[in-house]
Amino acid sequence: MAKLLLERGYRVVGTSRDAAVAPLGNLSKLGIRERVALRSVALTDFRSTIRVLLDVEPDEIYNLAGQTSVSLSFEQPAEALESIAVGTLNLLEAVRMLKRPVRFYNASSSECFGDTAGPANESTPFTPRSPYGVAKAAAFWQVSSYREAYGLYACSGILFNHESPLRPERFVTQKVIAAACRIARGSKERLTLGDLSISRDWGWAPEYVDAMYRMLQQPTPADYVICTGETRPLSALVADAFAILGLDYRDHVDQDPSLFRPADLRTSMGSAAKARDELGWQAEYRMNDVVRAMVSAMQDRLDARAT
């Protein structure tokens, strides 16, 4: 997101709970570390939130903060609700008190829908099945309420899974890619995963941040589902990652039921027709394209380490 905004001539200010010790490796990988200003803010503290907004006076706010892991939310449900729902509420209230034309984007999630019998769109009811999904649903309705009650320019992007080489290995896509690349280079390790039958819509993060940007350029605020429209099982993603490297995943992967989530979604499926029609946005990358790009980036990273 920061890279896209800088390319469009924005002054970008990022926040962290402690900017002095914030991990900035991804900004460095993108070559933009020195171009992004950093400020400390605790979004769960209203005074901290409004103090920074009063000082920075932003034109646009992209709320990408809060807990990001579905699996972690089962271990820390209170933190999920506080960091996502309370953090979003504080931002909205601060924007309301600024009394200036700020445009606000909120990162919502396909986890709000729960299991989908067919492609979910902006009218599909929410039935979240994880603490993360519950928190994201609460934040979504807060945004809707502030838009209607106070006339704020505020919208939510209901994003399905979006991946990139910047993902840490606690996310299953990067865990798979990293292990496959190491095994292809001679590692004797085995990759242990949870339920391989779950199905997701995996997209390419750089395309998805473009959709976020387009949402805030519309004359009136609205919510949008962002996805590729293609749903594939995790087993297919794993198979593709190993096949790209000339390997059969069945020779290297184990499934461990203890890694299954307490209430995981079986299928996540969406339709981005509204984004196509109103934003002119459509995903170009599909799952296999995403896997290839991530494998290539991981190989380059391992090559750099070897030298």
C-alpha cells in the first residue's frame, strides 16, 4: 500500500505501537524505507489515535492495523476484538472529530462470511466462525454506521486471501513456499500441515491494494468484495508449489490433525462483480500465478543468503 501511494505522489505516514522499534524489513525490501514517515500510535487508546491524526492531518486513511491471523485469534480472541473492533472505532471517532474531509478505508475480510455455499457478494449475510471474523464483522458495521449516521467518507474492502512474498512464514502460503524451496535444494525436512481440503480464493496482494486505492477515489463511499472468483483447495496450492520445483508434494508433506483450527471454514468463495463494474478492477493473477511469483521470490532470497 505504501509503495503504491508513493508512486502516485502521496506523502505516506505509517504507524506502529512503537515506531522506534517497529520491524521495517518489508519497507526495506520494497526500497521505500526512507520515504515513509513513522509515528507511534496505539489505536486502542483514543487519545493516542486522535493526537496523531491532529498532527498529521491526513487526506486518506488506510486502516490495515489489528490482529492479522485467524489461527492466532483462537488463542487470543480478546486481543483480536480489541485491536480490530476497538481500534477501528477509535479511528472513526477521531475522523468524526477532525471535521475535515478525510477519506477512510477499512480492511475487512472474507472471514466475515463464514462458509459460503456460493459466491459471496456485498449483500451476503455475515456468519463468521472465528474470533477474527467476528471482530472484522464488528468493524465493518461500525464503518457502515458512521458513514450513514455522520456522513463520513468511510468504506470497507471485504478482501479474500491475498498473498505476496512479504508474508511471514506463520501464514500457510509462505510456510509451504519456503519449505518447498528448501526441500528442492536438498533439505531432508518434512512439511507438516493441517487440513489440506479447505478451499480458498487466493489472490495477489499488489493487485488488491490497487483495489483499496480505487475505493477511496470514488465520488461516494461504498463497500466492495475483492477476490479472484477462483476457489481452490489448499492441496492444489501445495501441489503447485512443489510441482513448479519438480517435486511431488506427496513425497514430502504430512497432515497433522492437531493443526486443524477449532472451527475452520471449509470453503470461501466470492464475486467481485461490483468492483469490476464500479471500480474498473479485476484480478489478473490466479492461484497458480501467485504461487509461481512467490516461489521465484523465495528462490531469489535463498540465493542471496547463500552468497
